[in-house]
Amino acid sequence: MLRYHNTFHKGRLGVTIGVTYWGDKPDINQFGTVRFDEEGRVMEFREKSPEPASLYINTGIVMFSPEVIRPLRGSSSELKDLGGHVIPYLLQKDVSVCAYGHQTKGFEQIRDWVDFGTVEAYLRANGNVLKGVYDWFEFQNYEKLEGDRYSVLVHRNSFEALKEALKSGRVSLEGRSIIGSGMNLVGPVSISNAVIGHNTIIGNSEISGTQEYPTVLLDTSTIINSELHSSIVGYSSCLNAENRKSSMGEFSVIGNNITVTNARIDPRVRVADSRYTDLILSTNKYEIVYASDNLIFFVEKQNNYNPFR
């Protein structure tokens, strides 16, 4: 891509956008689309438009010549989004913008590109890792633990502890999962189709998903007395309950560094620190369904959330 960038722009101020052919799939409006001429010169860029500029999408891999900073000076506060603002602005300023990844003699196309720009896509990508779809994805310091109903990749630092927990009945496994180092089990746990990061704490909980949409627990998260299904818990966050169990439905998300207690999080509901309220609302993509002093629960507007369904 760097060689193509230098060849196309020949030392001049320029931008190169990595593109890949997406075709007329229904979800193409979730991506920035790029129209370019036979030489690869970008003529139009549309960010997540219901009318795509072409059937090629922006992969999010973008290369800038250092001099591009010049036409951006003085406008940085207005240009908040790379695809939505910066690239269209540079096109208006007649900055040379080209597309890398189309059929160009002597240059490779972008391969092994994985979309995880939505909750569903992120979970699907994790599911594909579990199923071994990406032959280029490598695991280091992991060993396989297999039984009649499960196949789990376990970090070496957790391997013996997990075997002992299985033997004692403190954990039950099913389906495909990945388990990182330093997992601490503080009570009976059921794990089925999950990607679990390093240094997690799990007790008296059910962590479940499907092979297509596994549950994902990021590093140093804590799950106590809870049930999760095809959902995401962020770094250093905690979901717990004192009386009845907390729960998370399909495609629900808890952000980073927050604690949620005694909650039923419905499908597709996201939870964030209330400090980010203005930022979330400024996107005009979400609406808040519940707010407390330190947390907000919100959904994408098109989901038509109904708490009484």
C-alpha cells in the first residue's frame, strides 16, 4: 500500500484509502463507499449513505502524506470523523485521494479484511476466530482442552487450574471457547461459546453464546451471579447481583471501567459512563432509555426499543 501511495502521488500531498469490493449486500449502507476512476483516483466518498457511491467500501485503512496537515489547519474542531468529515473535506480542497485495493496491475488487493464495526459484526468476528475461519490468526501460549461436548483454547497459565475446576465440578464447558490467563473462578460457572480475556473473575454465573455470536469478556472484567448471552463486557468492568441474578441479552454491551449491579440489560441495550452522555447523543444515532447518576443505558434509534414488550 505504501508503494502504491508513493507511486500514485509521486511525492505530492496525497491520501490513499484502502478499499475492498463489498458488492450489493444489504449492509453496504453501514460503510463508507468510494467511487474512483480507472486509475484509482477517488471521485466521490459517501459515509454510511443509503445510496452508496459504488460497491467498494472503505476498510478504515487510510494513509496520509505528512503535508496533508496543511489544509486541515484551522478546521480541526469541525472535522470530528475521518470518513464523515476529513476525507470529504480534503476532496473539496482538491487534495489528491486515491483508492488502493481495486484491480490495478502490479499491486495486490486487500485480503483477510474483517469487519467488526458493529456489535453483531464484532461478535461474528470472534465467532469466526473460534471456528478457525481465519487461517492467518495465530495463538501463542495457548493449549487445546477437549471433551465430548467442548473444545477450548486455554492460556498455559490457566490450563491446569481449568482442568482441576472441571474435575471438581466448579466449571462446566460446552461448545467452543477461548480462555485467557489468570481466570479466577469464585463459584460454579457454566461457559458455552465464549471469548474470555486475561485476569477475569467469574462466579456463580452462566456465560453463553452461539458459535456465530459468542459472548466476549475483555481483560480484567468481573462477572458475579449473572447470566450473559451473546453479549460484550468491557475492560475492567463488573456485572454483579446481590439477590436475583443480573442478566445481559443478545448484542447488549457494557462499556469499559464501569460497575453494573442488580440489572437486567435487554437485548441491544448498551451501558456507558454518564460522562459520555453528550458525546453519545452528539452522534444522533442513539437514544437514552434510562439514566442514573453515573450510568446511561442507550440503544440505536432504529431498534425501536420497547421496555414493555
